[in-house]
Amino acid sequence: MILYGITSLHRDRPSLKWPIVRGVMMQVERHHGRSSSFYYVQATYSYIVNGTRYVSHQIRLWNPDLSRHLSEDVSVNYFAETHPANSTVGVYYDPRNPENAVLIPGADEYGCKILIRAGGICGFLVILLLIWRRKDYLRLFARRRDDAAKMREPAPAKEIKPLNSDISSQSFISYEPACKRKLNCFPDKECLLEVLGHDGKKLQDWEPDDRVVDSSGHVYRLVYRPQNKWYDIEPTGETWDYPKLLELAVEDAQTINKDSKAMRDRVDRAPDAEKITVIMQCVDDPPATARWVMIGFFLFLILIPLAVFFGAYLLYVWLQKWFHF
């Protein structure tokens, strides 16, 4: 909007300094638009520049036929009355292109300034939004950067603790067979408990067949506690080996267009005691294009309101120009 307003001013203001010649009004008619509240003038005038006769219909550069609302109908009437047919008129012409001429020079100062101010306000609000949410964006991009770094580095050796030990240092992966993407990773117990609702409201409802697997391969079922409105996990006594978990991870990777072959190779290179942990890291890693998709999504959210507003304004101008409503 700012660019459009500045461009319009830059284009139309020089007409104030154009040379003027005498012309003859050949025809002038006042018409109703498609709506009774709009009027316009159909004017035809001729003028001579350097011995060449030209014919034009423009009254203003930015408003060639004086299309106006009913409240400004007086200016339309005034122009039609003061510029009758066969009368002499002053014609301002572009010295570089004499075919481009007007009867009233100048730009739409008021409309362009309104457009520039509105664009400035929208841009200021977008900048405030970005500043207000900057921590979220930085945290998101930092996490993506860390995940990419993890894929390039070998997984560090971890001490695998048995089920009866403290599981607070374990990582977890949820298996939800009813969902399109069946696996979701939780880096620690605190993150899992947050989803289960221990820090407030639960983030989702779990199905009876859903399971949680820790980095040791032990399987837990989810038990709903109605009195507390959250879920707990309790051991089922099962233990999953890494081939079963790897097949599920490969299926999920194909669903979201991740490189399943690279995932298998990475798991195969890991020590047996760490394969489940590596699978969890692979599940948690974003696709290679996730960063660009996320940036594009943020740009879309920012630009689409401006595009709709600007498009509606241009559509209004076009309709008014061609249909005179």
C-alpha cells in the first residue's frame, strides 16, 4: 500500500509542471453509473502540439472521468456546465508523450496519503507482532538448528536404566495406531506429563490402544484419572525391540516425506543398546524442508491480510473505473 501510494504520487505530481496549450471541447456528457449514487463525465477534447492534432478523454490522470459519489456530484455538474461543447479549454500535456494529456493536473494527494498511512500502520502492527512473538520464533528456529546438528553427530552413549529405576531421565515415544502419524516423541518425562495434563489441562484424549514406550523399550498404557482430569502411565509388562519400533518409524517417515533410508542407515550404525534412543531422535527430527515450510507459513500469515486489503482496494478502483457504480 505504501509503494502504491508513493508510486501514484510520483507518477501524477509532475503533471502540475506540464506545459499548457489551448484545446477545444468536442463533447461533454454527464452520465449515471450503474448505481444511482455515482456519476461520471464522458469528455472528448482536441489540442495541437507542434503542428500535430491530438484527441484525449482524460480529465485527471488518477480519475479520468471524474467518477464520484453522490456527495461530490456538484463537482461533476460544475465541470459539465463550465466546459460545454465547442468551448476553449486549457490542456496540460506530457512533453515527452503529447498524447498523454489532462484538463486538471495533479495527483490524488488525499487518497494516496491515506493509503500510505494505512500501510504504515499495518507494517507497524506486523513489526510489533514479530517483536512480541520473537522468543517463540527464536526458540523454534533454535530447536530446528539443534535437531539438524544432532543428525550430523553420532548419538552419545547413554546408560540404559531398567524399568524399576528412576525414569525421569528417560525419553518417551507415543504410539497411536488410530492416527495417520502414529509416533510422537517426548524428550523427557516432564514433557510427557505436560501433554498428559499433570501441569494443567490435558492436551488430548488418548485411546485404549495407545501406548507409551520409553528409551529402554518398556511399554506403558495410559490410564485416565477423572478426579484429576489427567492421564497417568502404568507398565504393561511388555518390552518392544528396536525392529518393531523402526518399522513404525519408517512408516511415519514416509507419511511426512522424510528420508526413511537415511533413518535405517543411522539406526544400523548405532550400538544395539542405543538403537531405540536413535529411533526416537529420528522421529523427533523435522523433515529437511520443515524450516522453509515454517518460514513460508509465517510469511503467509503476515502477508495474506495485507494482500486481501490491497486487493480489495484495487478491485474497488477497477470496478469504479470500468463500471461506474
